[in-house]
Amino acid sequence: MRFYALRRYRSQLLGISSCTADVEFYTDFNYLRALIWTAVMTTLSHVDPDFASVVAIEAVNEPIMDANMTPGYGRFQKNFVRVVRVVEAGLGINGLFKRDATNVTAAIIEAASDASDDMLREAMLETGPILQQLGVQFSIDSLTKSFQPQGSCSPLVTLFMDINWQYNNPPNPHDAEMGPQLYDNHLYYSFGGVADANEEAYMKSICNLNRIQADAALGNSPLVFGEWGLPTEFNATDEFLFKWADAQKLAYSKGPAGSSGISR
């Protein structure tokens, strides 16, 4: 799962979010809303069978690349991971401490006492009533009555765009790591700025790509390429596109065993 649409979008990228020249997400008010969402989705992923296939939650999809324009993002990264782990501790996931609560809602509210950050504590306390409402509205007994985990009994994987997605001294999501964590990178040559618009330049660029190594040096490993594509800036032949697909798959899968991968 991803928390989407928190970057600047050009007018032609309609359909994902409202178009704006001023992304207003990066405020304490909205960070709090995102933490509440995270707590709710973490809970549902563990107790609701409809979410049993969830293995990871991504904090922010494609944040603004200029870190000067994302104030507070480093604190949010740490609180994002903390809220996932505090919720899981309250639910007794993976043998973590489980409270003597009668239902999930009570367990989450009690777990708020473990929160070390005021914003995190507030998010946990506000999550309880939301879960109670969801349990009643959608007849999810595990939210209002005694419960057993119905989804993953292992901790969820926390997921971030890698540190090198941003520039201007960005926060390192590795500093937030507590338990299993993945890092995500997106690469579309068709948007320009990666290589000259011709076959030779594209192949030279992809065959010398060092993003996996650069991220690993900063603790951002394992790295996955969650988004990539075949479109080019030039009129590519079918023959080239076959080579282009194979070259990208090879490049995005390089690195020590288990250190990188592709999802598209």
C-alpha cells in the first residue's frame, strides 16, 4: 500500500490528485493525518481478512525531490515506522508484547502510552475511535470484540522512497528503520534528463547505472525499482524495445543476493 500524490504534478497528470503548484502536505497537521491513516491501515492489515495479502506500507510515494520543500519529513519518517511498530506491539504481532485489552480498539489506545513523540501519541489516541467506527459500520468483529490476527502474523515491511530520490541534504529513511524495511526508486527515461535521446545513450546509461550501489552505501538496501517503463524520448523500434526491456530488468536486479529487485 502507498500513501499517494504528495509531489508536484503537471497539469497533464490529472486523475491522481488535485493539481497544485503548492503542495501543502508537509505540515504538522497533515503529518498527523498520515500517521492516523498509517495506524488504521496497519491494524486492518493484521486483523481484517480483506487486507490479509498486505505485506508492506509505503510512507510517501514520490515526495518533492527538493528536500528544502519537505520540512519535517525526517521526523515523519521516524514516526511512520514507530506507529507501525507500536500498533503491532499492541496487537502482539510476532510475539511482541500484547496488552490485556478486550479488543483491537482498546489495544491501540493502550499502546499510545508507549509513544515517545507527542504527535505519535496523538495519532494513536485518535486512531482508536476510528477503528471503533469501522468495526461497527462494516461489522468487523475483531475491531470491537475479542480478536486474533487474521492477516500477517509477521511485522509489516515499512517502505520509503530512497534517500537519493531527494537532494539538498535529505533525511535518510535508514535512520528510521525498526524491523523489516524496503527502499523504492522510480526511473522513467521518457521524462528526460537521464540520457540523450538515442539508443546508444540509453544503453550506455542503463548498463552503467549505479543507483543500487549508491543507495546501499547509505544503508538504503534492499532497493526495489517500484516503477519503470519502456517509453522513450525517441521513436524506438520493436527490436530496440526488446533490448531495452531486458537491459532494464538486468540493471534493476543487480547487487548482492536479496539487495535489489523490480516490481514492474
